Amino acid sequence: MHILDDLQRRGLVNQTTDDEGLRKHLDEKIVTLYCGFDPTADSLHIGHLVPMLMLKRFQKAGHRPVALIGGGTGMIGDPSGRSTERQLNDLATVQHFSNSIKEQMASILNFDDGENAAVARNNYEWLSTMTVIDFLRDTGKHFGINYMLAKDSVESRLENGISFTEFSYMILQSVDFLNLYEKENCTLQIGGSDQWGNITAGMELIRRTKSGEEQEAKAFGLTVPLITKADGTKFGKTAGGAVWLDPEKTSPYEFYQFWVNADDRDVIKFLKYFTFLSFDEIDELEKSLEAAPEKRIPHKRLAEEMTKLVHGEEALMQAQRITEALFSGDIASLNGKEIQQGFKDVPSTTFTVEEIGLVDALVEAKIASSKRQAREDIQNGAVYINGVRNQDLAHVLTKEDRIDDTFVIIRRGKKKYFVLRFE
């Protein structure tokens, strides 16, 4: 299947500047394409996955992706999709962010040797050496104010106000496309739907500066749709905040759970957007959803594919072990690292004693409001230690009860978990 047909069937094409011309261009040769990622944090989040996976899809189809890190534009801030000015970061912070996300890209894209090996570039390289005179004389003269005001990214901000700094972002991104066109023979830029104005501005700059008397310069643009969730909430956000690709910010278990808990109305769409599964397999998963929605078969397949892609096979197996242990109550099968992931948001109390009576521990950890309440809970069978019911009022928590000599997991009732940490 042609790469464009595959993308359209997956619902990944929002707009193209010239569908027929791009299709022919992709058939003629290995095409170099790029997508930009501004370093606004020290990690990418799952909202960045669609454009990054778009680069990977083109790479798997034989084309050459350029992952552009916006070390220069990240100093300015893109007004697209925002109603207010971004907070500006200093150079050291942006460079730290840039280095971090470059490492994350290597887990998605293939940067190894080969004709279509991915390339990483940082626009700080050329934007930082451009003088104000260069910017105004060589680039600014090609952009009419009326042309820029008509772009959505600018027009939507006029009522609330936009600084000249953010107003100039479109020109800087256009310089990126021109620079990559010249140095990498890059002829296609992809991005989110909010990048349409910036992409077409870059194409216009290439046309104005690179077209000769006999032939017009070829450049193309393609955008992916804005991803929305069926319940109306923003994709990639949870009650705890963004879902990051950095395992230190969002653990593989939390990452896995995000996908497992996808809305039934979204899961098939997400399988098309984010995975490389065949349409036949996705169709079968859709049938399984209709036949037995309670089994969540497509949700688990989605979670498997995404966790393996971003964090690797070992992290996926770990996330699955934690999930199974929490479902079955077999807490003792987990190790300390898995406890930290699976019970990250659970109330925790630290003890500095070698041993403590169960009744006293329940009170000190505020699991029970009093010793009387603690005794009642234990006698009634409401207290579990590492998944095992304990009704011994005289039980003392010792090293034998600890996981990795550190953690004791107390469950009160059916769902209330508490972590006791011994130091």
C-alpha cells in the first residue's frame, strides 16, 4: 500500500498542499522529510508521538526522516494553538531540554547507517548565527504583513495580543525549512494541524528564493489531525498531569495503564494512529471489542504495542507483572522497583524501627483511626499484608514481611492500599 493511502486509511492526514504532486514525488525517489520538536520540557510526551511516528512510518516506507530539535525556535515560543504568551527559558535550560529529547528520539527512529537512516538536527545551529540585518534583509523582505496576519496562528492571537517575538516565529520556522531544503535536500515538512500556516510559509520562502527561470522549487506540506478523546478531555493528559515518555516522569506501568484505560470509543482509532498493526489485525480487534468489551482485548494490545515501542520489551513485561499482581492480589511476587511503580500514588509512611506490631503500624500510618479500630479491622479480616489476609492481633511486622527488605504493602478492605517503607 502506498504510504499516503496507508496514512489516509488510518485517519492521519488532515491536509496536504498537493496530494497528487506529493504522491508522484514520493514515487520518484527517496524523499527527505522533517518535523520540528521545540524543547519546552526535558521530555517529550505522548502528544508528540503522532508526528514522531509519522516520521517512522515514512522511514519504514523507504524515505529519510529529519528530526529537527528547535533549540533556536524554542528560545522564542510558537504561538500556534495558544491563547497566551509562552514563558521563555534561558539558553542553558533549552540546551538541556534539547539534549534530553534527542536521546528519546533515538528509541523511536532508526539513526543507524543506511540510505534512509534518520538524521537529528538542531536549528540553534543556524538561527543563533543569523544577525538581525540578515534576518530582516534576506528573509523578512519575503513576508508581507498582510500575509502573516491572515495565518491562523497569528490571527487567533490578535484579540488577546501577540508580541513581535512570537509574531516572528513563523519566519524562523520558514528559515528552518529553507535551510533543510538547501543542506539536506528536504522537500516535505509534516506537523500537527496547527502548523499549517507555518509549513505553507516555509514553502513560500523556498519558492521565492530557490525557483529558477525554468523550474519552480518543489516543496510539500502535510499535517496530521488534532487528536481528541471521546470524553472531550485533552489527549495525553490525566488527573496527574501529562503522560511523559521519560520513565522517571511517567513510569512504564503508568504508561501502560494509560493505554489500557483508553475509552472504548477511542481504542480502535488509537490503534490506527499509534501502532503499526495491519488493518486486518485491527479489524479483528474491533470485532473482539464488539463481542466481548469487558475483556478489553484491543486495549491490552494497544498498551503492549505502545509500551514496547517507547520503553522496550523488559519494561512491558514489568508493567504487565505489576498489573497482574494488583489484579490477583499477589503483591509478594513483585520486587521493590515494581512496588515503587505500581504504588507510586498510594499513601506512604516511613518507619525507622526494625520491627513494629501490626496494630501500632496501622495507627501510625493512619490506616486506622485508633488501636480499637485497628483491632476490629484485623479481627474482621479487612487487613491484608502483601496480599495475604492477616487476622493475628499479635502479629509483628519484621524483615520477613518486607519486600526487598524495604516495603510492606497493607490493604484495608477491597481497594485501599498503603505503603509502609522501612529504612
